[in-house]
Amino acid sequence: MLKIAAHHIEAIQKAETLQDLYPLVQNAIELEHATIPPYLTAMFSIKPGKMQDIWNIIHSIVIEEMLHMTISSNIMNALGGKPAIDNAKFVPEYPGGLPMGIGGDLVVNLEKLSKDVVKNTFMEIEEPEHPLDIPVRTLESADTTVPDFHTIGEFYEYLDKKIQEIAPDDLPGDPKNQVTSPFFSDDVLFPILTKEDISKAIEIIVEQGEGTSTSPIDFEGEIAHYYRFEEIYLGKALKKDPTAPDGYSFSGEEIPFDPDEVFPIFPNTKASMLDVGTEERRRVDEFNRAYYSLLNGLHRTFNGEPNHLSQTIGLMFDIKLLAEKLCGTPFPKKSGFNIGPTFEFVD
């Protein structure tokens, strides 16, 4: 389970004004974004048309992380702050840790899909406070010891509690800055105008990532991220099972993983590893420019131009095409490896 540096929780508890919470909500936006590049890199490393079930699982999680980033930005706007997205500090360094010191010694890489990265990185990132012991008939019991540190879910709970304490019922932010989209149901993405909206929005983020304390299913009836990744790791779909302690077991259809259907991308590829002027470097530079354009588009969207979101979503498709092309390209001077997507900040 991931740890959050205690001083972030203490900063929430000490906050006296909504302005005191701005840096902490900015941290939340950065955290929701920081998981997207590693998840996408693993997804893009799957060879075209292969392991579609796994590709679909990871893709569904990425979409919800984008939703969470949008919700966090709406919260910032509702409090009267301004999300900061198109700057070098916003982009994580890979390999490296997550924002707010989450995970302690956990190092997050941009690397190809493997059972190891699913178990030891992705499931670590998404692990709830008390993982449910869902049987596969061969699955070992989960550790239910109560941890002596703060989790991501607790961070959001403390944030919600403080907002309920110090904010007016009608939040001070400009309603015109709230972002909605036909891409998401208005049950999960809605204008945040009141303290009640804040609580509902935070509950969506936590349940979609972790499930509830008694179920691996969120309020929409969807499997939470942690258990979706566990489906990949165990190679079995999660299904209702009235004979299981929590009503579910990994007893559904097989979700096969074949390492031969994954491109051997070089971990944490950087543009500087490729010679300037080569076709390979041109492709990496093109990818990074598209990534910056995406961040810039999101920054505009969350800072007074909410209608810009539809144009920004189109850039996500460009990034997909460029990344898949990179993953299929041999890495010069690194025998046996292909080039991975870099997710580097360029201005």
C-alpha cells in the first residue's frame, strides 16, 4: 500500500483558508496525471491487435484517470484557484517517485507491459486501505493489518473534511470555468458549485480507484482499478460468486498474457538517447511536441476555456498513433530493444 508524506495531511489539517488548500489540490491534479504515462506506455507496448482484453482493461483505467484529473481541476476552480498544467514542474521524471512522496521508495518507470509491472507498480499505486481477500481458489489471503500511515484515499477524505469545514456552501469559483464533456456521463463529471458537489466528486475518485471497503465494485457497478489490474495479474476475470466471502471471485473467463505479444521497448526512453537528425529522433521529438500540445490544451481547458476540451481530446488520438509507431521502431545501438514513448516536457 502506498504511503503519503505526513506533512501533506498536516497541511490540510492546518489550513485556515481555501487559498491554503490550492497547493494541495494542485498536488492531487499532478498525482492523477502522473499515473497516466506509465499506464499508457504499458498499453502501447502491446502489439497491434494482440491481447485485446488486457488492452481494454488498461485503456478503461486510463480514461478514468483522465476523468479524475478533470474532477480535481474542477475542484481547484470551484475553490477559486487555477490549475497549473503546461509547465515543466507538472511533468514527472521517469524513473522516479509519485507526487507528494506517495509510495516512499516505489520507483515508477515507463516500461513495457509485464506481470511484474502490473503487480509491483500498478497494483501498488491503486491499492486500497484494506484490499479485499477475493479468492481465485488458489489466491493467498490478503494482509488486513491496519497500516500506520496515510493513504491516497485518506488524503482525499481529509481534503473533503477541511473543505466542508471552512468553505461557504456555494463555492467562490467562477461556474464558467467548470468542465463537462459528452465523453463522460454527468453522473461522474458535473459542475462543482457546492460543498455537496465536492463530497460527491471525491467519492467518485476514491471508489473508482479503490472500490469500497466491502466491495471491489464502485458506485457505477464497475470494477475498481486495483481489481482490474489484479485481473491482468491473475489472468482471470472478476465475477459475482455467492459462495465467496465478499460475493466475488476471480473465476471468470481467462485473460491470457503472452510476453511475445509485447514490444521490447527500452525502459524510460529519453530523446537525448537518440542522435539529432535521425528519423528515430524526429519521431520522438514529434511525440513530445504532441504531448506538450495536450498539456497546453488541458491547461487552456481548465483555465477559462472549457469548450477547448473537445479539441484536446483529438490530440490524445494523435499521441496514440505516434506512440504505437515508436513502440514498433527498433532502438539504434540498443540491440533487442525498441523505442518507447518518452513523455518529456518541451516548450
